[in-house]
Amino acid sequence: MKVMHVTFDMRIGGTEMVIKNIIEGNSDANIEMSIYCIEAPLGPWGEDLKASGTPIAVEERQPGFDRSLISKIRKHIKDNDIDILHCHQYTPWVYGTLAAAFTKTKVIFTEHGRFYPDSSSWKRKLVNPVLNKFTSAVTAISEATRDALVEFECIKKSDIDVVYNGIKPLEPSTGELSALKISLGLPENALVFGTVARLDPIKNQSMLIEAFAEAEKYIAEAYLLIVGDGELMTSLNAQVERLGLQHKVIFTGYKATPTNYLAIMDVFLLPSLSEGTSMTLLEAMSIGKPCVVTNAGGNPEIVAHSKTGLVTANDNQEELKEALITISESEKMRASFSESAIARFYELFHVNKMMAQYSKIYKKVLEN
């Protein structure tokens, strides 16, 4: 069985990590996988996969609707005898479906997330039901994402399977954690709240900082660790200075491998306005971090409220402040959330779970 993943590129991001995990997590010798990128450059994860033997083709899509790209994909799937095109995100699905139409190649479409605020267009509502007729399976990475496909893309709910993202559990370098805390200026008795994300309005770090500013008045030795970089770095630093929290809020910048930074956090925070299935949230749960998240997208499907963490209303500073105070007051609560987070991770979000579901879908598609 030859499965080709069609995507924009293989730079560092959530969709790209899913593709990488599917390929690296594939243990079925009867399934051969490759990648077709419709944009350049390929990106570091693509280079890594290519170096390890994964066949990868890169085509630079032209501005506007690139009709020539359809012919190029079509020629590629015929030349390489591809059985399944697994298209990741909407645009690759459009090109992949048109390229595979009236060939033996089956099409699977996976939606990885939605824009905020969500929207549609009359063109999509007209075209999508037609594309869906030429698509053998549709998957979404969360129930919230599935519901958005129904509402905004006119795809029937009964046609969509939910397949949660899956990852390998993190393996922190435990011997390095004390030195890392010292290097960041964190006291031994610090209660470290933290987040890992690009500094972008959709991630809502500004609201997080405001909530932390209020909460830390009631929490002894509370610190906020923000791992990531992005367009808001300057404004968020200015916000921290305005609030007089320079000694309490630590910006690390971008870290290619943030595992140890996650490991020194006592509580992981995700205040996003919109999420599909956050990979960093899964990573935090894999090492037993209690989590406080907003009720956005797939967050409440990942974090079981009052079992593995706390879920607050979306973009609600007061609720987030209260959640930070509540979780800080009980070490027993944090220990219970930690234990339950690990159990929930292995039950639902381990890479083996995701791969088993996709393998089942691949086989079912070819049988029909």
C-alpha cells in the first residue's frame, strides 16, 4: 500500500508534526509512505525525513489557482503508483482531489484546525460537497474541528471521523533540570507556570500576563515562563514592564527542543483563542503536567476538567486568574491532575493510538 501525504511544506508546525509522527510511527511493513509538498522551501523536518529515507517531492505552487499543479500531482501519483493521497488541510485537499479524480488513487482529507474567527464562502459551500464525493474519507483532529467542517464547509457530520493527534511521550533530561532553573533565575521553591507557543495574537499571551499579574499577588513565589518567539515579543515585554513583573515573567525566546523547559513547569498554561489539538499540550500531559486551558477548539477534549487540569472560559481573564490561584493552593490537586494526565495521554493521545486509527482507515478505503 503506497500512501502519499500532500501538504504545504514540512517546516516546524503542528500539521507537519502530525505527518512526521504518522511516518515515524508506522510499523506496518506493508504501508509505504511518501510526501508531496505543494510549496517551497521544504523545511527542516522534511529535510530530516528525506535524509532518513522518506521519498519527498517539492513543487512550488504559483500564485492564484495553479492549474498546472493538478497535472503535476496527477502525473506523480500515476508514475509512482500511489494508492492513497492523504491530504492535510484544505488547499492540499482541493489540489489532491482534482489530481486524483477518475484515477485508482483514493483520497483522504484531514482538517487540522480552523482560523479564528471561523468563516466560509459561497464558493466553498458550492464546491466542497462535490470534492467530498471524490473523497473516500474525511478526518478531523478534534470534535470541535469536525463541527466546524459541518458548519462552515458543508461536509456531512456522518462523513467525518475524529482522529486525535498522537505523539511519542517526551523524555526530559532529568539531570539537567536543576541547572536550567538556576540559569533562568528561578528559586528552588518557585511555583512555575509556563506556556510554549509562538507569540501571536491567537495564542492570547497578553491576557495570560494580565491574569498572572493579578493571581501572583496571592501566590507565593509564582513565576511565569514563556517559551517561544513571534511578532508580539516586543509588545509583551513592554506589557510586563508596565505591570512591574520583570522579575516574575521570563521570556526564553524560541527553543527548537523545549522538552526540559516543559519539564521544569509546575503547571502548563494554554490561553489560546483558537486551537485544534495542541501538540505542546499533549507533550505537557505526556510528562504529567497539570494544565490550565481555555475552552477553545479541542482544548476541553484534551484536558478533562477537574481531572487532569482546569478549563476556563475563552478569553476570560478573571476565570483564568481564579484557576491559577485555585491550582496553586493545593499540591494534592496538582499531584492528582498529574497522575490522571499521564493516564489520559496513553489512553487517547499516544502516537500508537493515532497510527492504529489511520492504518484502519487506509485499509478500509482500499477495500471499498
